Amino acid sequence: MSAARKNLLTGSATLVVGLLLWLFAGDVEIPVLTLTKVGVVMMVVGGLELAYGLYLTARGPGAARR
């Protein structure tokens, strides 16, 4: 599996999990963390990783090795 495909897969999975946390974990109480804020952070990180995977895909097959 290429680096671009790995970034696309993990970025989209992180984005979806973050979206689910943001939408459905508002009522869960954890003393240290707020799960909705964790969901927003995960969506941002997933979106960045997804964008990097798209960049590597557009750049070509040898882009990840440079």
C-alpha cells in the first residue's frame, strides 16, 4: 500500500471518528476531557492527513520518498 493511500485511509477514518464523537458524545461526562472537543481536534487532524494524502496522490508515485 502506498503512502498516499495510507494517509487517505487513516485521515478519513480519523475524520469520521472525530465527527461521531462531536455529534454523539455530548452527554458523556469524563473528568479531564470533553469528548466533543476531542472530536473537533480529531476532525482537524484527520482533515489535515486527508489533505496530505490528496496532495501525495496528485503529486505522483514518487512524492512520498523525497
